[in-house]
Amino acid sequence: MKMRTMLVAGVVGLALLTATVIQARSAAGRPAPPVQAAASPRGVAAEGRVSAYPGSEVRLAAERGGRITRVLVEEGQAVAKGALLAEIDSDELRAALAESHARVTEAQAEVKLADVNRDRRERLVREQIVAAHDLDQASRDLDIARARLETASAEVTRYEAQIRKTRIVAPIAGTVIARQVDVGETVETGDHAFTLANLDRLRIEGEADEADAGALAVGSPVAITADGYEGRSWRGSVEEIADAVTLRQLKAQDPGRPTDTRIVAVKVAFQEPAPLKLGTTVELRIEPRRP
């Protein structure tokens, strides 16, 4: 009986040892489970600044030097295209223009008289009362009178052009966002006078790190946030991506970020109204390109 018990125990032990060996070999041959890659952060972070579309912001300068006699607008005022913004003293030019108009009137009278004289000489030549030389002289007098009229008319045009340069007018409809002149101030040619912008046509000029260039795509949704608007964001979309990598132009909001990094410029269009002012610095979260 004792021998039978020992035999059974030995068989059971051998079976357990065999099962353990088989299990170990099976585990050694089984491939390890794949390591899952860390999830990429949601979206591409970028910085930008609210700007006007090309042609929607203009900087106006004085085209002629002189004393400012009138300023008709204030900062923040909306103006129509062609509206008069300011005037520079033009009294001397207007006096010269009046004198030029008088010369035109005088020249017109001379042309009229020379034309009559030529017709009279032509009739007398046909009647053989005067020589052909007299007709030539009359024709020459008419040509000279016409040339004087053209000269006087050109002078009028020149003074009118100079007077137009004393008027600073709005080349576009928009809002006066900067005014640099006051009545009585003397300006030189090229001095900055006003800045106009169409605030209905704003977009964002952004900068994304060059390492994120592959994740950018035209049409990608963009979330726009800005300091001073806690908890608020606005929808936008990428409408343009630069073809070349350039150095950073915007000053990084984080002082710890390097300023000499290379970036990809992106243009972002607003998809909804936003209270952001021209020049506001914003943060962008751009949805990455789908594989």
C-alpha cells in the first residue's frame, strides 16, 4: 500500500513538471504585445496677430509740404472712399491757378483772331490781292497762337494737380485707426498723416514651428484664443500656408521660447465675428492634417 502511494505521487509530480515546462516554452515563443505609441497632442499650437487683408489697411502720407489748415476726422471715425480727411495750405497755388486760367482765356482770344486773319488772307490770295507769302505768315501766326493756348492749358493742369496734392483723401472706405496731424502743424512731403483700415476684412497672420509643417493643411479648423477673453474662443480656418520656411517675425509671448526659431507662416480666416482688435496677439490651435 505504501509503495502504491509513492508511485501515484511520483506520477503526479512528473505530470506537473511536464506541464510547467510546456507552459514555459509556450510563453517564451509567444510574441510580446505591441507597445502602443503615445497619443499625439491634439492640434498644432501656433501664435499669430490680427491683421487686415492686403489692400484693407493703408498708410496715408502728405504728398506736399505745408501748413495743415483743416483736419476733418478723428481716430475711430468711419469714412467713405474719397472722403476729405485734411487739407494743406494752398492759397498761393490757387492764385497761380487763377492766373493760368486768365492766360488760357487770353490765348483762346489770340487763336480766334489768328484764325480769322488766316481765313481773310486765304480769301485775298484766291482773289490774287495779296501774295501767297502773306497767307503763310497768317498760318504761322495761327500755329503760334494755338501753341500758346496749349501751354496755358498745360499750366492749368499742372496747378490743379498740385492743389489736389494738398488734399488728403481716403483711398478706401474704412476706419481711421491713426491720426498724426493737427491744424496749424507744418508737414513735409512723405510725413505720415493717417492710417485707415477696413475692420470688416480682418484675418490672422500666424506662425507655426517648422516641425509641425507636415500637420498643416489648407481648410483645417482653427481655435482662436486671446488674452483678456478668458474662457472664450472663436472659430477660424487655414486659408493659406507659406511655401518656404522663414525666421520668426512675431515676438513670442513666452519669454522662455527662442526667438531665432524657424517657422511656417499661415494665414487664418475668421469663420465667425470676433471682438478682437487689429494688432491683437492671439493663440491658435490648428487641427492636424488627417492621414
